[in-house]
Amino acid sequence: MAEVTIKVEDMSCGGCVRNVTTVLKALPGVSDAQVSLEAAQAVVQYDPVKVSVEAMRAAVEDAGFGCPA
């Protein structure tokens, strides 16, 4: 397992945190995602063989949130 911290922009409430968490955990290869509104980031545990960081960023952006590289 690997871990990556992804910056997440445009979150404003607990619902946003739940949405980002749900989107990330739905990706094959993601075992856990801890999303923080205050830190504006997601710390993700994942299998790099099954999912890329780029795919995680794309999923967050598709959910309507900013995800700068």
C-alpha cells in the first residue's frame, strides 16, 4: 500500500467531505481516504498497481471539487 496527500479545493461543509470521501473510496485500489475540510486535503491509502494518483484527482474533479497538482 502507498499513501498520498491530495489537495482538495472548494469544500465548504461536512457534506463536501462526505462526497469526496465516497468518490475516493469507490475507486478500485483505494483502501482508505481521510478527508479534512480544515486542511483542504485528502490522505489516501491505495494500491498503486490498481489506481493512479491522476485517477484519484480526476474523480475528485468530476465530483465538482478543485484538485490542484
